[in-house]
Amino acid sequence: MSSEKSLELSTRTEHGIFMLEGWSVGEEYHPVYRELIDKLIVYFRRNERLVLYFNLQLFDKRSLSYILKILGLLNVEFRKGRNITVKWGWTSNTSLMKATGKDLKELCDFSFELFEA
């Protein structure tokens, strides 16, 4: 991850790992969320296990709406019997991200873990 303010999606689908990292403020990052949603839908056609890492420094309201949509999709897939884990990273200087993670965890039926990055 570079020091620039950017949002990066990386995947290791052979291991069931998806990672979203960086800054998510502004419309230019919306395609990254749409790409992630599309990849998740395709991934679940053939796979049963997923680990999704969120390591966001900051996000805006629109990004939150995408995050909620993703978590909703994961809840649906979990109810179908999928093994799903979300790992929500935060740094000591972004305690708001830790609090947000705790709130989001309450919306999830699957494993949702917080970790200090």
C-alpha cells in the first residue's frame, strides 16, 4: 500500500482472500466497490470460504453505503452455508475506525474480527 490517498482492491482468490485498503473519500473510488461486489458474486458461484479484509484509513457516507451492501451480501451468503470472515483493521490514530468496526460487527451474522493494523 502506497502512502498516497488511494483505495486498492487486491485478491488472492485461490486462497479465498480479498483485501480493501486505503482512503475511500470521493466518487473516484465507487468503481472499486462495484468491482469488489461483482468479484464476490462470481467468487461465491464456485467457492464456500471467504476472508475479506477492510483496512480503511477513512471513508465517506457513500462508501459506507457500499460497505453495508457488501456486508448484506455476505450475510446472505453466510445463511447459504458459506464460511465467511471479515477482518476490520484500524490504526491507533484512527480510533473512529475501531468504533465503526464495532458498530458494523453488530450487523453481521458471520465472523467479524477487529484488529489493530
